[in-house]
Amino acid sequence: MSWTRSDFPEGFLFGAATSAYQIEGHGQGGAGLTHWDSFAATPGNVVRAEDGATACDHYNRLDEDLDLLKNLGVDVYRFSTSWARVMPEGRGRPNPEGLDFYDRLVDGLLERGIKPAATLYHWELPQPLADLGGWRNSDMPNWFADFTKTVMGRIGDRVWSAAPINEPWCVGWLSHFMGHHAPGLRDIRATARAMHHVLVSHGRAIEVMRGLGMTNLGGVFNLEWAHPADDSAAAVDAAARYDAIYNQFFLGGVFLGQYPDLALEGLEPHLPRRWQDDFPTITQPLDWVGLNYYTRKVIASQAGPWPSYEEIDGPLPKTQMGWEIHPEALYEFIMRTAREFAPNLPIYITENGMANADQLIDGVVNDPERLAYIDAHLAQCKRAISDGADLRGYFLWSLMDNYEWALGYEKRFGLIHVDFETLQRCPKASYHALSKRLSKSG
């Protein structure tokens, strides 16, 4: 690896990230059913119909996992809270066991000198709310505000940072238009309403947390750079439309108080009435912006209905997910965000990492590909800082191998190998190399 802590500005933060449903083990501790449980139980939706009932059993192995975090040497741990664990019905009476768990988690991090960075929602919607239409329902922002008040009323006094919703594109478009994630819809009207209600819910959560006296509040957005498949006007237009839907819709809504025209050309007829009136809520001031970045996409024009584009297989080396490795786009996104969307806000890379076909052999997992991936992306972070970006931190996805949603337990993103039969943890070579680099003297 070609970097040490001293290559980054004083106070630059390194972290690791996970999410609740992917690691905790949702079938315990009084958690309620989620729409992911229903989605996974439907044949054909998830590899081997696997779900998060056990996952990594983080719920019962909390201290072991927090010790692994401490030994890794990170400054920050970005975790998410499960709405259905805190409020099994989505509304009403909270689950004391769920609140107690997040109390222990936050206290355990602080005891180990690690900053707790909370994300309220990472995709596991309580099933009773899904039964009412989920993110399509205009009452979602109020339900989400109540959940926010419940969980942050318990831990908000001790978390270092908080963000409402992880990756709104996945919650809205991937899940309601493409159908790849729960609730598995392919419905443009549902998509438009979900995308809008996600952002209104984001704003309501920020309002609630400000009311609780919390600070250091941000938003987390996943981004994919769109390259035209060729130089034709049609391909250039298709890539611009992809960029508008994937990247600019959410950043533009939160920071500019507007949606891009190339997204509205398909979505506007299906948005709720008087949707423009919600921008004062959506644009609640933030203290930082988080970027999740993994890959770029090569986009071609496609005949047919809007959005009239398709993804083309690109020529670059790929991860186990089949995603092209293109570190330069991380630099482009940092600079673009600083220039066009949040010029006065600190930026954090809240997720970056790769799935790799890691194998445990004689108690060792060698994953040089992951180290090369991290090295290349951190080089782009250093480049952005040298070019004036206010980049404050870099958080790896993920601390440990986990439940990779519709792909089940096949894809391994972790710095720590998890045997999903025995649940034994084994730090990979990348974990040990990073631990050495992240040591205060490294």
C-alpha cells in the first residue's frame, strides 16, 4: 500500500461501515418482520432464498465485533439502525430490546474510542408499513419522523454523526422501477412517489434531530459515473439521462431544491400533487455530505419507452459483483459535489470497497485485489484534497462479509471473513494491512 495516515490532513477520519439487516440477525431480539423478509421468501428474488434472519449474528457477538473494530484502528464506525427492531409495527410502542441493543452498541464504541456514525434507515422497512404502501404512501415522512424521534431520543446524545437514509436511489429507483430490491416493484408511478417521499422523509428526520439538539447531520448518496457507450448524440443523451436519475435527482433535491429536467421528463406525471411545495422540507440544512461510490456504468441509447437507455458491459477490470473498477470517477464526484451541489460542506466517502471471491485457506484469507482497490481509490481522495476539496474522511464497505441483499451470502465485501455456517470471524490480509497503516504511528 502506498499511503499512511500522515499523507492525509490532520484530523482526516478513517472508518468502516455496515448495516443492520446485513449483519445483526433479524430473527431475534424482538425485531418485527420487514419487507426484505417477504421479498426473500418469494422464489426467484434472492440467491437460494437467503435472508437476514441470522446474518452474521452481530446481535449476539457485539463485543467481539467491536473489539475487531478497535484492533483495526478505525476512527469511525458507520452503522445503521433497524426501524423494525426499534418499532416492530413501524409505529406505536417501541421494542425495549431493540433500543437497548443500540444503546450497548453506541456505548461500546465510545468505550473503545471509536466515533459512532448512525444511519437511521438502510432498506429494511417494517412489513406493516409496506402493507400500507411503504414509500409510496404520503404518510411515510411522518412515520419516519416518529421513528427518528424514538431511536435518536435514546442514542442521539452520544452519536458523533447521523444521516437519515442510506442511498435513496436504491430505496426509490432500484426497488420500485427495476424491481431488484424489496418491495420488488416495476412501476413508474410507485417509483416517482417513492423517490420523492424518501427525500421528504430525509428532511423531516433532519428537522426532528435538530429539535433534539443534535448536530453533525448529513445525507448519504450513492453515485455511479455514466460514460456514453460511444460518441453518438443518442449515447451522450442516454448517459446524461442516467446521470440525472441516478445522481442529480437526489443531490439536486436536497441541495438545490429542484429535480433535473431529464428526470422530470419521465417522472413528473407520476409525482404527488403539489410536490414542489415539499422542497423547504427536503432542503433542510446539512452539516456534511456523504458519497458512496463503487463503479461507473457504460450507457447506450435504447429504443423504447423512457428512460430509453441500457447498460453496456465495459472493458475495465471488474470486482466479484461484475462492477468495473474506475477510481478516477471518485475524484470526479468529489470535485463535482464540492463545485455544484455542496460547495460549503465537508465531504465524506461514506462507502467504498469491493466484493472479491475470497477464500479461507489454512486459516488465512489473502485478498491483494482489495488492497489494490483501496489504494487506487485513496489515491483519488488525496488528489481531490490537493485540488482543494474539503474531504474529511473515508469509510470502507464493509467491516465483515455479510448478507448482500438479493445476492445472498455469495458476494464478500468484508475486511473480515465470516464463515456463514459457524459464524467464525477471520480477519483477512487486507484487515491486517489496514490495521498497520491506520496505527497512529503508521
